[in-house]
Amino acid sequence: MNLNLFNNLKSLSIIVSVCAVLSACQKPEPEIVAETQTAPKPENVQPDLTLICENLKKEMLAMTPQRTTLAIEQVNQDIRLCLPLMEWAEQKQLMDLSNQMYKQFLTIERTPLEQMAFENYALDKSEYPTIQQSHFEQLNIRDQYLIRHQGQAYIELVDQGPKKIFYRRHPQYLAKVFAPYLPEAEKVFIEQLALQNSQPLLQNQKLNINPNEIVQRAIFWESYIKNYPNSSYIKDAKYLEQTYRALLFKGTENSPTSVQYIDQNDISASVWLEIEALAQQNDSSLAKQANQFIQYVNMTPEQRLAQIPLPASQLEKIKHDPHQLAVAQLNQFLNLKNVNVNAQNRDCFSDSICNTHPS
């Protein structure tokens, strides 16, 4: 045999043997793919959600003034996850905890100088909103943080005049975070009150809404009472209806509808127009009261004394005060309640629910 041919065959044999050994060392790729395909996939995340909801109340109670808006936004996200799993009673409990959570979060202990700087800051901001505030650096550090983060986590700074400057949780909080998951009656109540209270009712102790808005609110609450008689908030709805009726026909101490109700000219012009328009309707008890109001204004003082008898003890106290006498007679004739929108123990005008505070 030719020597060159023999060497070539020997080399080829060695190459084939090496390739065989290398092939034997490699793992077939299809096995890896198959292993990946058969790997178990998580099908149920309920245990994690359950854990979140179990810890939620602790997280809410643990909220302090040292926490960030990011922390409270995370808790709010967890609330949204858990609410659909709860019955109304537990949802209500969570709502109460959210009130406490925000109260703790917005608590600030200021020195007298810091309090003065805070009020000056708010005053300057309202008068010169485009000017860099010189008071900012004098503020409590927590004030600086909250002012910088206004709008986050539903936090806003409210200025209703001197000594009425404060942080609050925006009324839309409960409407956006809670209401979508609540029973219909409670959902409608919260969403409507959030809309109404997004604008403060009073500014510098005077009414901050026009007579037409007062009428619309009174009509809404009258309708709500008819449509949702079993609502958890039915007592609050009745209180709101009575309040807006009183605000329409009487106003407030600093924004009275009239002084003595002597005639049309003694009535606020914008209020009179709304009452005249209401009197033309026949579909609400508010319209009936509007007609009674016009009758009352057209009475003489003598007719009122004869047709609207007051208890002797009450009449004796107010007979020499024309305004108080006229208001007392109007209350009797229209069956109006005396309401106090500044009441400390019951506040229905700052949030999307009525908050009751210990007296």
C-alpha cells in the first residue's frame, strides 16, 4: 500500500474518533427546551393578596408624620386591591382607618414662630402667587415637605381666611379610592359629596357658592333620600338637605338672605330670582317651600304675628329684635331648621363623608 495513502487514512480515522468523542460530551439542546416548557407556572396569586390584606390595617395604623407621600400612595394601592374582597361592614371599617391614617400623616407640631411663618406663607401665596416666598425657609421641615408634595396622595393646602389654613385629604380621595367598590347607595353619596365639597362652602366666613348651586344641592339631597331610603348615610343626607334649604331661605350670619324679609327689595336679588324660578315648579317639596317663602315675604308684620304664633317665652325674648323675630317666624312657617355649618362636632362640608368629632 502506498505510504501516503496509509497516512491519510490514519489521519481521517483519528479525526472521526475525536468528533465522536466531542459529540458524546455535548448535551442535546431539545432536552433543555423541554425542561423549560414543563417548568411549573404560578397559577394562583391569592396567598400573596391575602397576606397584603391581612397586613393592610397594621400598615394604615403605622402611618406617621415621618412617612412619605410614596408610602401613603402604596397603602392606597393596597386598599384598592383589598376592597373588592370585603363586605360593606369591613369596607366601612377600612374607611374609618383611612381617616385616622391621614390625620396621623398630616399632624405637625409647630413652634409659635413656625406657626406664624406658616400663616404668613399662606397669606403671601394667596396675594402674590408668582413671587418666590421668603417665608418658605422659616417653615417647619414637615411643612416644607408637604407643600412641595401638594397634589400627591390626595393632599392639599386649604386657605379659608385668617386662622383657617390647614392641610386636608382632598374630598376626591374616598370617591376615587373607595367608592368604585362600595354598594350603590354609599357610592352615590360619596361621589356627590366629594364633588360638592371640592370647593369650600365658606370663604372668610361667607358663603362661597352661588344661590343656584345651593338650589341644585338641596334638590339632589331631596332626590337621594327618595331613591336610597335604606342608605347607611340617610341621616347625613337628611341633614344636608335641611342645611341647603336653610342656606337658601336664610343664608348665614355673615351672608344673610334678608334682614327683616319686609318685601322683595329686602331679599338678596340673586336669591330671589332662584326662589321665583323654584316656585314655578311642582315636582319637589323645595318648590312648595319657595311658594311659602313668597307668601311670607308678602305678609305684613301684623299678619305674621296673627298667622304664625310663636311660644310666648320665645316671643318675649326676640320681639324687640326685628331680624331674630323675622327668622323665627320664617322657621315656623317653612318648617326650617337652625343649622350651623361651622359645627365642630359634625362636619359635612370638608370631606366626602360627614365626620363626627367628640365634643
